[in-house]
Amino acid sequence: MLQKRMIPLALVMIALVSGFGTPARADSGLGPRFGVTGGNDDFFLGIQGEFGPILGSATLVPSLDFTLGDHSSTALNADLRLYLIPLPETGLRFYGGAGPTLMLSPDTELGLSLILGLHIPMKSTRRYNIEYRWGIGDIPDHKIGVTIMFGL
């Protein structure tokens, strides 16, 4: 019964991850991500999009992660990010965010991710994002990841 109710949510999250219906803007980007999950010491690989701003100054940041190791799973994230503190004359910006996370493994789990990160600009529209994620609910408690974003 729970899994049948999760199918529409999974379809919406997949649409968000693919960027369906989201116009590309100057701040929009797409790129690979990788990192480790806390507790299980598993490695993850994935892809992340960045579309925005969409709601005021909030940016939509969907991602899809594949965890490799003893506890393999797939995570769909649909985060809203706010850029909080720019460091003058560097281009560096700290950000915070939150959003639902759907874990697809032997069991389907839903939780909330809270994010703190650092946006590091490169040449042109490319950039790095380094972030720390806290999981609330039945999702990984901690994740540390790096994303290399390419402008769309």
C-alpha cells in the first residue's frame, strides 16, 4: 500500500531531476557529483541539476545519487537552495537548503535532507559545490559530496 502511494511522488521527483518544465537561466547548470555517506562508509555517484532562481531567491536543485558498496541504493533529492553569505571579492558563496529525499533500496524510504554548502566559481559558467547533508528520517544520516557544475 505504501509503495503504491510512493509511485506518484517518485514520478514527480524524476521529472524534477530531469529538469522537465524548468527553463534554463544564467544560473542553471548540470553536472556530476560524488562523495561518501556517513555511517555506512559507502561511496556515491550521481548527477545534479541547478535551476533558478525559481521562488524569490530560492534555487531548485534536484539530484539523483547511486550508492555503491555494502548498502547500495538510489536516492532522489528535490532541494530548494538559498545562497546565504557571499565572501566579498572572491565569488565564494555559502548556501543552505532543504528538500525531500526518496531512497530506493530493498525498502522504499522517504526523509528530509538539510544542506550546508559552499559554491566555488571557476571560469565561465562552471563551478564547484561542496556540501554536507543531514538526513532526517529513514535516509542516510550524513553525506559529504562534491559537484562539478557546467552552465546550461
